Amino acid sequence: MNILVTGGAGFIGSHIVEALQADHNVVIIDNINDYYNPEFKKENLALLRPEKFYQVDVTDSTALTEIFKDHKFDLIIHLAARAGVRSSLLEPDLYAKVNLLGTTNLAKLAMEYNVNRFIFGSTSAVYGDTTTVPFSEDVNVNEPISPYAATKRAAELMLYTNHHLHNIQTTILRFFTVYGERGRPDMAPYLFTEKILKEKEIIKFGDGNTSRDYTYIADIVQGVKAAVENPFPYEIINLGNNEPISLNDFIATVEKVTGKTAIIKQVGMQPGDVHQTYANIDKAKKLLNFKPTTSLEEGLNKFASWYQNNRI
């Protein structure tokens, strides 16, 4: 297939392109923004063999249109987004522009250029602070507690509307705290590993009893590849590890794989942070034969080795 991957120079995107490029023609769009070090994204690109790379922002409808004129896409995998809960509190307008307008631009072009398949990378953040665990795709997700979550939920709704009006086969994948090699420097797995290895202070928000369903990148890639190979009229599917880990246990695991003791500064909970994420993956198992196999300790071991070889 001819596949467009937006955000293809980023963490999850680069791994997905790497997995797909042997069997498909992949075109990458990424604006290489400075949310974190742009050189890291350029390093990711150097590992890939896309048919074409465009340094374009998904909010630029004119530039996007020119790309769609030049290529006949069979599938769009839309991963480009402004990510991160805390940054969204400071720039909600930017998050709304990129995450909703950018998605709307791509949905419109999919309709205009007869791209009849769309896969969207959404987030566990849309579940907000729901207490019904594990999080199932059919629970109410109308109470997001951060602009990031709200804009990703709004993008999901826009894509449902596009599916309904134009019969575009759409799969929404809700990712749960993805980590691993080439991971985002602002996320806890990278940040804590880096600071503990360098014997610098880490910030622990709250008492450490919040929990996250940390999901290793190779398991996520397995799920995305299965979604590529199995089109559905319209589905929302969780991709998570189905094993939430408390922040205290997470820090202890980083200490174990690095062989160093964390220097911890404890502060209060941050606005917009949820207390837990926990993926119900029954649907993913049934529809995608999704089977996450990587424990947190195994995944963090792999990440720490990568970090020491590539970032120190």
C-alpha cells in the first residue's frame, strides 16, 4: 500500500514507519517542531527509508493539498499531534489548532482524494479520571481533565463524523503511556532514567500511588501493524499493557535497571494529571490478536541500554 504517516519522525511514528517500510511505500509528514530537541527527530529520520519526507505542519492545508496531489494514498496513519498534558495547560490554543484543525485537514483531504482508510493515534488521556477500571472503549469519555485530552477526544469525534458522512474506514487506537527506545524526553521513563543515571534529582508528583499502564513500543507497533492489516468500518481500540504500575514501583524499577538510587523531591499532584490508567484490551485481543509481551522491567532494561549507547 501507499501509506501516509504523519508525525513519522517522532517516537511512535518512527518505529511504525520502520516496521511498515519493508512491505509498503511510506510517505512521512513531520514539522520537526521544538517541543523537544529537533535533532532527535532528525536522527530518527536517518534510520528510515521513506519514499518521501515532507517537513510540513498538518495545520497547513495548502501544503497538505499539494502532497495529496502528488501521491495516491491508500491509508493515512495520523500520529502528528501536540502531546503532553502539562504543556497543554499553558498553550491550549496551540493544542486545539494542531490536534483538532490538523486532524480536520487530513479528514477533509481523505474525503477529497478518495483515501478510504484512516488510522488515528489517540490517547488514554481521553478517559479522564474515570474510576471504572480497566478502561473499556465503551465507557463515557466526555469529561477530559486537560486541554490535551479534550483536543484528542474532539479529533476522535471529528473522525467519526467523517466516517459517517463519507464511509471512510476508520480505526482509532488509544495508546497507553508508550515508552522505549527513541522515547520522548519529557515522559517519565526517559526523564527518570536520565536523571537517576546522572544522579540528579527527580520530581515525584503526589505520594507515588498514582499508576500508569506503561506499554513498550514494540508491543504498540505490533498492534498498529495489525490495525493496518485488518481494516474495520469504524472501531475504537485500546492498545495498552493491561498492567498498571504505581509511580513508586516504577521508580523502584528504574533504580533496579540502572543500579542507582533515585534522589527524590516530592511535590503535590499537578492539574490535569489523572490518578490512573488501565487498559481493557479484550477488544484488541479479539480484533487484532494483540498480545503485549514486554514487562516493565524488560522494557526499561532495553530503554536504559539504548539511552546509555545513544544519549550519554
